[in-house]
Amino acid sequence: MRVPNNRDARNERNRLMSQGVLQHLTAPIGFEGASHTPAETAAILTDPAAKSAVTIAAEGAFHQAVASEQASAKVAGITYLAVKAIVLNQFKGQPAVLADFGVTEHVRKVPTAAQKAAAAAKRKVRRDAKKAALAAANQAVAPVATPVAPAAPPAAPVVTNKS
């Protein structure tokens, strides 16, 4: 069976080891090139649990702050769009005033007669090219009549007289 290696499991494992060290060991323990008293060893083992408690509290506060920020941003976004619509309606045609609000009026581009004529010519050229390509494709795929061999006459039934 695999032993879980999450924060809670590690903290519990270290807590039990710390209790065992304090209850049963009296002499200093040597590991990683240093000698540690049982109290120092227990402190090393329990330190991550104390720090994880701080982390958990900070993590919860962080998630609350993010949720609060998202809710606030949603309300602010809705408010911005409503105020923008009102401002654009009230100050239409006054770019200096609209600039104070940080918005610009949308000006629709009206094509000139020359632009319209050029676009129509372009459409006609494309349409004609497409028709020509379609006609050429249909010409290339025209059905070819293949001679069909006449079917063989059915065989005459064999009649036998049994007497």
C-alpha cells in the first residue's frame, strides 16, 4: 500500500516521529554531518507543520482576496459599460469631452463612389473567374457514353418426357 505524501500526511508523520524522539531518545543524534539534541531534532521535525499552518491561513486569505477582486471586477465591468453608453449618448459629437472619459465616438466609414465602383468591379472579376472555372470543371467531367453489350438471350428450358 502506498503511503500518502501530502502536506497533512507529512505533518502527521513528522509529529509522531518528534514525539518518539522526545520520549525515547536522550543522547544527541548525528545526521547530515551534525549532532542534534533530541529537542533540536523534534523542533526540526515540527517546524514544517507550524509553517504550513501559516501557509494554509495565507492561502485561504489569498483565495478570499481573489474571489473579492473577481466579484468587484464583474460589477465594475457592468458599471463601465452602462456609464460608457450614457456618456456616448449625452456627449455625442464632442470628442474633447469624450476624451476626458477615456472613450471615443465610433465613426462609421462611408465608402466613396470610387471605392464602391472598385469593389463592384472586383466582385465581377471574381464571379466571372469562378463561373469559368466551374464551366471548365463541368466540361472535363462530362459523362462519356460507353457501349453496353447486349444481354445474352436466356437459355431455353430443357423439357424431358418421362413415360
